[in-house]
Amino acid sequence: MKTDKTKVKRAPQRGHYDKETIYSILDNDFVCQIGFVYDGYPVVIPTIYGRKGNYLYFHGASVSRMLVTMEEGVPVSLNVTRTDGIVLARSAFHHSLNYHSVTVFGTAVLVEDEEERWNALKVISDQVLADRWEEVREPNVKEMKATKVLKLEITEASAKIRTGPPKDDKEDYDLDIWAGILPIEKQFGKPIADPELKQGLELPYSVKNAIK
Amino acid sequence: MKTDKTKVKRAPQRGHYDKETIYSILDNDFVCQIGFVYDGYPVVIPTIYGRKGNYLYFHGASVSRMLVTMEEGVPVSLNVTRTDGIVLARSAFHHSLNYHSVTVFGTAVLVEDEEERWNALKVISDQVLADRWEEVREPNVKEMKATKVLKLEITEASAKIRTGPPKDDKEDYDLDIWAGILPIEKQFGKPIADPELKQGLELPYSVKNAIK
């Protein structure tokens, strides 16, 4: 997947092009920032995605500007970034971030087959919260009609990763300045029941499994 | 800041255009996804930013493709999104996310004045970790030469926010399905000292203040 567009030019040692690395970063999240050209201007919008095989799936309201634009077959670019920590060096210059990031280039196509549309929505739902799909009321015909599904083949992609401690200039290691990593952690909090929740309903498997 | 480009078309009740809301979302983060058109293709790249007044500042290596492209005065779009929780409805269709998101459109310009460049780097540093700038070795002439600084005036921007419980169809409230919010929390973890850290150095004020 290393092409002229995806080649990591700055800090090339941080670049990764293998599917395993790219998939694992994509699978660790479910919100990406997707960019396309609209009316001559770049537009960057956050959206939910799900990955299955070499495809990313997106969904939304049938009238969504993003989906209507993407459906026309315009090139898109998307990025998923997890920030793992602030890299605190002894010099301002060598401060950095630890992160896992993937950028994908491609062209999305409309999914029209009803079974594929259904499966794509389940893929997206599973990516947000595994097993939730099976617990809830399925989409009805009217809801399926109001929903647009697109898929993007991952043909050009690259990952960029930084891990580990700061790297300071040799002479700075003697300075009396604390250096290290301030980790950034993301986790689920305590579930909040809907104020309208029917009495007697326990937390479902999907939620219990996610917070365990 | 409500223009044809920034107007929130889907779910217009989620759109906000006042500076206070937009600034508060921008100030709560320091990584944005920035998009520009390069060689006819949209490119979306994560980058660190800092806000001061109505300007966003970016920095990087002088040879960075992103900065070199942006410096040419091309239109850019950037997005900052914080996901606050997964909205678990009784129907698959009404599942959603709680989030705070800002999209900014504009054109970046190169900052050339040396004092403004210095101040911009401090703004960015302060945004990542307040008070760190004062604790570390300042940039030297060589480092300043290797660094490019750009600024973007926030002239077009909109925020999109969803909060609160799921909204299900009336008839679905009777279903025996748990509904509510699964919060997503982001916080600093326990600081990790550089393995090369000089003995006897305590955690600095900036870190202690951030994790308290």
C-alpha cells in the first residue's frame, strides 16, 4: 500500500504499510475524519465507520451532503488517530506525541444490494459496540430507505506510529529537567441508564462486556 | 460564522455558530485533522494546534509537505471531535454518538516575524500542556530555522454537538431493551519517567497540575 500519496515523508521510520498494522489501528476506533473536495473546497467531517476485510463502510441519512458527494465517486481521504501520550522532552523542540494513525485514500461507492446494506450496517454497529446489534430492534423498511450505505476499498493506506520515550539532544540529558511520557487513556465510563428506561431491565451483555 | 459552507444541514438543532462554543471545543483538545487539496486529491492529516484569539497556529518541520502546501495559500478545512459517549437506543436505527465537534474553514498563512513565531510555538506548547514551556530548554536558532509556523484565522466555523439520552420511536419505549449512554472518558494516566532520567528529579509542576 506504499504509493507516492501514502509514503510517510517526514520521520520515515514511523511509516508502516502492512495490512496487519493498518487494520489493527482502524479496528481500535470507530470515528474517522473523512475529507473530500466540495465545490472546490476541502471539507473534513467526522463520521462513524466499520471495517470488514479490505472495506470500510459508512452510513448516514440518505440526504447527507457527505454521502451524496462521496457517492458521486469523488476521491476521499480519511484519517484515524489515537493519541497515546504527550512526549515530554528536555527541550521544547523535541516535545512530541505518541500516537497511532492511519490515513486511507480511495473512492467510495454506494452499496445498493439490500443484503449487503444490511450486513454493512451490522459491521458498523459491531465496530461501535460488539453484540449490540443482536440486542435491539432491527431496522424496518422505512428506516432502511432513509439510510444510505457506502463502502470504500482500502487500496492506498499508510500508518504512522510513534512510541517510546523522548529523544533529546545528547548535551540536554544533563539538564535538571524532568522528561518522560504523560499517557493519554481512553476508556468507557459508568453506563447511564435512559431516564425513560423500563423498570427491571439489567445492563445488556454488550455493555457489560465492554466495561469489564 | 454561519455561512453556506458551515451551516449544519443534517440535524440542524445540533449546530452552533457562536465563538464561545467553538473556542471551548477547540480549547479542550490539541490534535485536529486538517484537510487540503494536493495534486487534485483531498489529504487529511492529524496535526497539533494551539488557539489564541481568533487564530489557530500550526507548526512542524520546515520541509513538511502539509505546511509547504498550506503555505501556498490553499483553502483548508479542519475538524476537532471529542466523542463523549455511545448512545444506545432501543432500535438499531436510533443509535448515535454524543460528541462535541468543530469544523473550521480558512486559509493559512506563514508566520514570518520571529517574535510572532516564538509566541505561536508557546501557544501550541501551552495548549498541549500548560506551563511546560517555562520548564524546558528554549528553542535555539538552529531549531527555530528548522521549524515552520502557520496561522489560520477562524473566519468560517461551526460546532456540532449531541448530548443527552437516546431518542427512540414512541412505540419502542415499551420494548424490554436496555437503553442509555455508555460514556467515553479520556484522561491522563500515570506519568512514565524517561529511562534516561537524571536521578533525583521530581515530577514537574506542569505534569502534577495536569494529573491532579
